[in-house]
Amino acid sequence: MKQFTGTFGWMFKVFMTTVILVPALATSAMAHYAIIDLGTLGGLSSWGYSINNLRQVAGSSTTAAGEGHAFLYGARSGMLDLGTLGGNNSQGFSINDFKQIAGTSETVIDGEEHAFFYSARTGMLDLGTLGGNHSEGSGINNFGQVTGTSETVDGDHAFLYRAKKGMKDLGTLGGYGSYGYGINNPGQVTGESETTGNAAYHAFLYSAKQGMKDLGTLGGSWSRGFSISDSKQVTGESSITGDTTWHAFLYSARKGMKDLGTLGGSTSGGYGINSFGQVTGYSDIAGNATYHAFLYSAGHMRDLNDLLPSSSGWTLMQGWGINDLGQITGYGTINGQYHAFLMTPVH
């Protein structure tokens, strides 16, 4: 569901009520939105990274003590502090439809960061590493499978974690390192990996049958995939010809990598994707003075700020996660502070 952003978990049509409702919402993707300020854990700032189909959000917030903690937000419960693995800081990057969260937390060992799996039943579990000192959890699907990155004896590698099998090294595209960011329900992973000769990082799509596939670029030398849907659509960002700037992309097996353009500025990046190919992310606006969150749907990129009431008081900076109901989370500024938000289409 992020996410993480994105990643990202869509059960094999368990939530039939969601499946029935989605088509009507998806065809009206450019409707105006209502927005909710998710608040903080007592500090000044918060960031929303992933949203599931039950309108629950995972992210990170500063606390009254000045630390940054992972949170779980629900409409009834508000923002719940998930704590840490013993250190001071943690971040919740992805949530599935069963309120399970993947993220990263400092441990008691000199602030080293480890990937974690969180559920209401187990609390925050340390997923360990592939033999090195640190790891990061980035994506989770509805089967509790987690992807992320771990230090190995050979460098940082993308991993796939399963409860009874532990952490599996996904390897690379021939280079030194790789990073896993998003995972779908079939267990396919997207991220970035160094290519042969360590020349550049390229977005990849990993599956158990085919291994790691290079998704190429938009004409430049590098790319990275952040989120993947159950139909193997991937969004992320890639440098364009000349490598002076980069654009958000939408990849599919049939059409390859499509440039989503920008909101008038030079750069953009796609962070979250839902089952209908709707993408959210960030883009420079005209003049490159700042960047705004966007929604891409049905071939068009729209500034999310243009879809809010003019009196909202928000400036939306980045969209990180989008669910199958078209609801979006991310962060923006409100009353001079960075806060996580939840946007819902109003049809």
C-alpha cells in the first residue's frame, strides 16, 4: 500500500466490498478531495508514507522528546506510537490491509538500524540482517512478506523476508549493490540495483521464477522503482537523456517504461501506485521554485493542491501512498509545520 509508500499489499480480492467500490472511484480520479491533518506524536512534524484499503496510514512523527517514531494512524484510534527496537528513532514505511507494518528502527547497539515487522499481536519484531550490521524494511504485502535492504559481506543487497524462511538475498543486476523498495501480493519486488561493472543503478522487477529483471531507463543512465502493483505495474523515477534531470515513470510489461512528465518544472518522481495504475509522488512546479505532490491518472498529472478547496491552508509537498479507493497520504505544510495528511476523493 506504499507507501510506500509504497509498498503495498493487495490481498487476492479478499476485500470484495473494496473491489466493488473501486471502479466508480477510479473513473472519477480528478474529483476534488477532502483532507485530514493526521497530527503528530507530540512533536512538530509528521510524514505519511503508506495507506491501506482500510484508510489506515503508516509513517513517522517527531515526539515531544524530539525523537522520530513510527506510527499507525486509524480513524478511530488516531496516531499510535509504535516505539522502537531499543534505540531513539524509527520509521514506518509500509502498511498492509491487516495493520501489519514494515519499517526501520534504531537498535540498542550503537544506533544501528534494523528492519522491523509490526503487528498488534507481536509488536515490533527485529528482522535481523543478511550478515552485516544494518538493514532497512521498505515494503510489506498482505501475506506479511517484507522487502528492504540489508548489509552483507559484499555490500548492501535487496532482500525478501518470509516469516518461516527468514531473509533471502535477492542479489543484483551484476553490480555491487541493490535496494528493495516495494512488494506486491504475488511476492514480486521492485527497487534499484547496480548493473554489470557497477556503472549505474537501474530499476528492477524481481520474481521467484525469473529472478531480477532490468527495467531500463527513460534514456538516462539510472532509474529506481519504488512501488509495484499486483499486475506488475511499477512506478519510480529515472534520469532522462543527458542525465541532467529525472522524471516519474510508469512501467508495464506490455508498454515498458512511460515518462509521466512533470508539473511544469524539471524533475518528478513516482512513489505510490494502486491497482488501477494511479500514481502519486512529487514534481517541481514551473520555475523549479518548489515541489508539489501530484496524482497521475488516465494519462494526466495533476497538482494535488489544485484538487483541494482554496481555503484549505495546505501546501502539499509529496504524495507517498495511494490505495484502491483513491485515498492518498504524504506530507505537506500546514500552519508552517510539516504534517502527514490523508486525502479522500469527494464525488
